[in-house]
Amino acid sequence: MDFFTFIKPKNELESTVDNSKQNNRPFVPDAMWIKCPACNTMLLATDMEENLNVCTKCGHHFKMNARERITLLTDKNSFKEFDKELESKNILDFPNYDKKLADAKLKTGEMESVVTGRALMEGIDVVLCVMNPEFIMGSMGTVTGEKITRAFEYATENNLPVVVCTVSGGARMQEGIMSLMQMAKTSGAVKRHSDAGLLYITVLTDPTTGGVTASFAMEGDIILSEPNALIAFAGPRVIEQTIRQKLPKDFQTAEFVLEKGFIDAVVKREDLKKTIVKLLSLHNYSSKEGE
């Protein structure tokens, strides 16, 4: 063998590809970047986290899971969860529903599409219900309705205000009429809470639709929404097909619904906690620290 033509074996750190023929762009892990669906801007994940999952360029509000929203709204370490052990079952033996439930539990670490509990908001004692968009799109099943009903009943018994953050694709079809019955059950609990003279604030987030909109989501004494959230019973495509007319571009957005008088205010995420606290204070709910 000619010593001068001997080629040293490449080690695992040396590339076998001729990089001179490739685009020499640096490798950046996908997890570092998030693309905004509203303005198509590529956003650093760290910037998004610091900005409460709101686009730093156009202000688009990304979805938040239940635990993130609880952290946003409540005083540190004040949240005490209710009924954590309750979980949905395939009561109708609906095809593939067991797998869908198992996948949702694995993905979210939650047992159901809503997290309920008692917490402090700037020292004010409240009952909080937060729906989770990552658990079968926040759909309302029998356990969702049961947990929300129990939370309202607890609030009524203890003279506490209720704050509910909604996000939902509607009633869960895999549970049939049992899911639809939750609309009436939750509404009954809301009415008893109201009859006791207690305050109920709803926060609508993107999207709030179907049976949730047609029940407890729109029954609050004060109804807030995050910017540009979809708020609807039936979606725009269904309505267009039914009435055979083209709908306005911003139809069913929070701003459109506000203009028509169905909600009270559109509030940016960064202002949400202080807005709720101000409303609670105006209704004579005070900080426990001041008692």
C-alpha cells in the first residue's frame, strides 16, 4: 500500500458528506421555535413562555393547558384541587373511546377535561374551574359536568365566588345523551349559586363552542374573553350551509360577540388576573390577608 494515499478511517464525529455542496445553515432544534398561526412569525419558545404564550409580534393568544392557566391566575401554591380521582369511562362501549381516553390521560397527565379547586387570587378566596384544550379538545363528558357541578355546589355551601375558564369543542359525542344532560345539570348548579347571591365570572378562551357555550359558559354574571377567541354554538361552516349565506370575516370572534352585547369585555391575558381581582373587589370580596 502506498503510504501517502492511505485514507485514515473517519471517526463518528467526522461527516461523510461534502458540506461544501450543501447549504451551510446552522442546525436549530424544532423545539426552540414556534410558528405563529396568525402572522407566520417564527418565535423563540423561551420568548413565548416569558410572554404568557402570546405572540410577541401580533398578539395572537396561543392555547394554554389547565395547569398553565391555574399558575397564571392564582397566588403561588394556593390552589387546592377537587375531585382529582374522578375519570371518564366508556359507558356506551363507543368504538375506540377507551383508547382516546387513555391517550388523552397520557398526553395531559390529567384524568378529565376540567380541573377544579379552591384558590387565592391576590388573597381573595375563589372556586376555580379550568378546562383543558389538550384533553379531547376540552369536550364535556359526564365527569366534566359532574366536577363543575360539584365545584359550584361547594362554592354555594361556602359562600364563595366562582371563576370558570372555558375552552371546548362541545359535548362529547362518545357519551351520547349522558353528555348532553350535563348542560342542564351544570346550569342548575349555576342557578342555585346565583340564588345565593354569589358572583360567577366566566373567562372564554379559544375556542368555546357547542354545549359548553349553550350552558355554563354564557351564564356568568360577568363574561370576559381573551382576544380573538372563537365563541359559538354551531361553527361558521354549519351556519353558512344552513342559511346559504356568506358570513362576515370576523363572525363569532370575541370582538364580534362583544359588539353584539353577548359578552362584557375582551381582556388580554396579561391583564386577566388583575381584571378578575378588580371585579371581585367591586363585589365586596376581600383578601383573606386583610381580615
